[in-house]
Amino acid sequence: MGKPGKAERERRRVHFTADRVAKFACEPGKAQAFFWDDEARGLGVRVTAAGAKSYVFEGWLHGKSFRMTIGSLREWPIDGPAGETKTARFEARRLKNLTDQGIDPRHLEAEKRAKVDAAREQAKAQVALVADAWAAYLAYHRERMALPYAKKKWGARHFADHERLAQAGGAKYKRGQGETKQGPLYPLLQMRLADVNAAALAEWMRKEAADRPSTARQAFVLFRTFWRWCADRPEYSGIRDAAAIASKDLRAEVPVAQNKRFDVLERAHMKAWFAAVRAIPNPIISAYLQGLALTGARREELAGLRWENVDFGLGAIWIRDKVRAEGRKVPLTPYLASLLRALPRRNEWVFSSPGAKDGKIAEPRIAHVRALDAAGLPHVTLHGLRRTFASLAEWVEMPHGIVAQIMGHTPSATAERHYISRPLELLAVWHTKYEAWILKEAGIEFAAKADAPRLQIVG
């Protein structure tokens, strides 16, 4: 319904009193009606067909009229004692004074509400726990992981690391005896965001590094990234000590990372390493670890190998990698093929695990550490087996471009990126030569079957 005309407005202009306002009613058949005070210009009462009443103000700005609600009759009396400001007439006169100055009172109200909301959010943030922000952080990345077009998104393993390092602990293992251990990040999650400072972080790192230095360092790296993410979030930036994570005292407590140059197996280690790994009772884990050293694949790439991507006839496997969406095809060398043929086909995964949630191998690291200890070898990570492939490939003078293509490295040179496309047969020549050399160094006698597929260069 439009605004009433001038004559209609004047007819409804009366001197407001409590009794008169109480008797105002909407005419039958109309949704609402307005009545106007003859004392305070712009002050009106809006009455709906349902009988609801509220004080309103009508003003003019830049040649246009507008209305805004003052409040209900219960909260705003018409008049009050001298000096009383919360009355309908006083508020109408105040709003009229603003419009006479060219100020839009609606904008002032919006700014006031924004300040109140900001103060409320600030007060809420002051008591917010790190766990609240951490949950929002994981939810943010979980959503990005589901977006096919998102760049630099987390993988499933990286997400699982965040959950594992922040777990409360005390839950029974899904397999075997014992309970999960509390993650190093858990104590931080119980703190208020406002209480996290350099001193608190240094004390936290000092305690965690004393028992598990490598895990503590990993937790620090994850927390540092999370803390920087909070800086870009308006709900956390105001209460977060941005400089806490960069403190020199904190950095001094962070354990030194293992030198990547030493996270690798040497030629002299081959015999002891293969003997220990081949002795692992679980054939799935044994074959998996040997596969990492023989292919240079990333740990998740090989763990995600499906039977449908293994071609024994051609002598090739198709590996899904993080560089190319379509993945890469690499040779299936004779010894590795014999290992895969001996594995049980429980499900779609080559390296299956009946107890794992997704059916494939989940944590072979423990068995690898035990094998290293049994062989008397220095600690080498699963990613170190990938480095081992790249390092030992030089003993057979494998060209760098072929090493990179088998490992799934991003091409660095223009020629590699745009012009050179090596066929699988050429990769197989060098890859088979590498495997044969490794087996010789490991003291493993292996003779490929006569009917085994052999990729040949054809021309």
C-alpha cells in the first residue's frame, strides 16, 4: 500500500496521548494504517490489520521521503519527565534534527549496529578456543579438497596428518592392542586464542620435543601454517598474536630437521636393507617398500595403485600423480612384477589391507622402521626411498630426463616440457637395467621367466 495523500495525512494528524494511541485501529480491508502526531513532526504510529502498533518516523532527504521504525509502544512512551530521552517525541525530534542537517539517520543506525555486532564478536572471540579456529581451518580445506578446479589443495594424507597430530588420544586401536597417543597439537587446541603467545608456544614446543622431536617439528610446521591462515580471517585477526609464531625463543626450541641429504639409502646398504624388508612377515608391506625403492614413486601414489592399472602383458603400470591429472605410465620391471603377481587380490587395491577403512595399505612406516633397526641401518623415511631411487640411478648412468619421467617430476627445461616424449620402451631399457643392478648389489638371485613380457624398442 502506498503512502497516504496530504489530505489523508492531515485528517489523521492528532495530538498523541496514551489513550488516543491505544484506540488507533486499521480500517477494515486494509493491511495497515498510519496516524501522525501534530506536535512532533514526522512522528507516527503504524497499525497493522492484526492490531500490532509501533512508532515510526517519516523524514525527507534530497527530495525523497523515507520511513524508519522507532520501536514498539511498550518500549517507547509518548512523553516523559523533563530530561527523559527515551520517548517517542524526543526521538522523532532528534531524527528530524538530523535530516535537517542532511544526515540520513538510517546510516547512523546501521553504523551503530555494526559497532555493536563487532563488539559482540570481539567479546566472543576473546573466549574462543584454538580448537574452534582449528575446526574451521580443517572444514575450509575439506571443502577445497572437494573442488576439482581448486589449486594447491590438500591431499587425503596431509589432511589425516592434521587430524592425527591434534587427536586427544586414549581411543582404542582399530587393529591390535593399545590406545592412540595424544597428538602434540592437542594441548594448544585447549588454549584460548588470546592466550597463545611466544612464551606459551616455546614452553609447548620444549615439552613436546623432549619426547618426540620429529613429530614435534611436524606439528610446529602445521601449526605455523594454521596461525598464518588465522591472520587472514577477520574473526580471529584481532585477538591473535601474529608475531608469536616468529619468536626467536620459539624457533630455538624447534628440533632441527633431518638433513635430507642423509635421508637416503646408500649402495652399501642395499644387501642389508633388502634382506630385512624381504623378511617382513606381511608380504603386502614387503612388496610395497621394495616397490618404493625400485620405482621412485611417492608413497601415496604407490599405495593407491589399482589392479586395473597393472598390465602384466605389456609390462607397465599406470600411476596417478600430483603433477599430471592423467597420471604417468612407467615400466613394470621383471622383479617387481614377480612381487605383484604373488600378492592376494582381496579388492581393487594392489597393496590391500583388510583392516584399513578404505581397503588399502595405510601405515607401512612402522614395519619399515623395525626393518631398519633389525638391519642396523640409519633411519630413512618412506620419502627417503624415493630419494634413493634418484641417487642410485646415477650408478647405471640413467639419463636425468628418464629418471624424472619415471619419478613423475615436473619437467624443468623447455625441451623436456614441450618436445621430448620418451616411449615406454625406452624407459623400460633403463629401468630394467637399474633393477638388475639393484638386485645384484642386494645379493638377490632372480631370473625372469622366459615368457615374461619384455618391452623392446621397435623401429
